[in-house]
Amino acid sequence: MAQKRVLTIQDISCVGKCSLTVALPILSAAGIETSILPTAILSTHTGGFTGYTFRDLTEDVVPIAEHWKTLDLKVDAIYTGYLGSEEQQQLMADIFRDFKGTGTVVLVDPAMADNGKLYPAFDEKFALGMRDLCKRADIIAPNLTEASYILEKPYPGEDYDQPYIEQTLRELAALGPAQVVLTGVSFEKGKLGAAAYDRALDSFEYYFTERVEGYYHGTGDIYSSALLAGILNEKPLADAIRIACEFTVGAIRRTRAAATDPKYGVDFEHELAALITLLGE
Ligand code: PXL
């Protein structure tokens, strides 16, 4: 079988594992060739660190893509995460047009917010740009905060039920994506997981694991990378969300047990062997 290739478009945070520094190793471990387009270079991610540098790479996007167009580059998936500017959100439409072939899956993780708040670099206008990008995706993977910004609904905090989640999933799918995976969903104290909706089948899937106390940076990016690894390894959506949940919580559990500072990211490296096993089952 031909090796699959992903093009992933996110920032490089030099310290504090997230975005490209987790997507690359996870997709590689899953046997997927991973091409990258860095959106910005930061000394650290923007959550929990202060004084970080931020070099916006927007002006490099078009020349890089123009060069690739001379290569007849084929990709099985395009996966966007943390973007550096509103202009980049618009440039992604051109990237999707130029590199999306038959069968290419476009996954948009609207990495811009968590816990009811936008990340420091972003405002409401950026959030609406992310909504527009989600319209062009096949699969989106927001958390509940991002879903609220995209749909311009109040953030429900922990005050929601299954009908609310299913309505939210349907509203997100109505924007365009055929499949929606909502992360950080909990209906029961001590449990946390993901809810997914497949528009063509009009079906919902859920998967929960134990909730580990604390806030762990970069876990949304780890989740989306593992989700895409599952999808490209031909897993049905229900299996892909389960594998991504188990992988992510495994990394969180290890990090909690080691009591390391969670802003540096979670120990997903020691879970890669387990991920490979889950993908091979
Ligand atoms: O994990 C999401 C993320 C990615 N990239 C940067 C971030 C964050 C979250 O804070 O700051 C630069």
C-alpha cells in the first residue's frame, strides 16, 4: 500500500510541546509521511508562559505553496491547526484548492481557544475567520469553547446535556464539514471524552475515559493528530475518536504521575508504542 502523506499547517512552538512538535512525531509514528507548513515560530506556546517571541510567517505561505505547485505534490490529508494571522486563514482556502485531490481529507482544528477564552493572540474577528475556514473542511475538531466561538453562542461551561451537544454537533456540521468531533465533553463527574457526528449517516458517537485533574497544554493538538492518524489508517470515526482519547489520556496520566509542569506539554512520547498498537488492532 502506498504510504500516505499529510500536509500539516500549524506553528512551531520551540518549547512547550504542542502544534507541529506533537503533530509530526505522532503522524510519523502512525506511518504517515508528514509535510509541514509552519505558520509562525514562537519561543514557547502562549499558554502559561510570558515574554515569548512570535515571528509571523504569513509572507512565506504563498512562495512555499508556489514552489510546491511545480512538484505536483499529492497529499492524502491537509490538517490545519494554530494559524498566525487572519490573512493566513484566507490563504488556507487557496492551499485547499491547490492541494486537495480526489480523496484528500481536510481536517481543520480551529486551535484558538479553551476554557471559555480565546488564546492571547486572537480576537472575535479571528474566531469568525476560523468559522469560515471550518466551512471548507471535511472534518473539524473543536473543543466546546471553540465551538461556541464558531457558532457565536454563549460558552456553556459545564452546564449542558446530551441534547445540547447533539444540537451543537448538528449546527457545526451544517456549516459544511461532513464529520465533526467535539472534544472536552463530559456528562458525568470524573469522565471526559469526545462526541462525534457523521452528517451522511446522521449518527452520533461518544467515547469517554477517566478525567485527570488539571489543565494540560497541547492536548488538543495531540488529540487531533491521533484522530487523523486513525482516519488515515482507515479506522471508522467511532474507533478514531476512541484511539485518540486513549492515547491522549495515557499521555496526560503519565504526566500527572511524573508531576512535571504541565505547561511544557504531556509525555505523549512514551505512549507512541501504545498508539501504534491501537492503530494496528
Ligand atoms: O495547543 C494550541 C496552541 C498551539 N500553538 C500555540 C499556542 C497554543 C495554545 O495556547 O499558544 C502557539
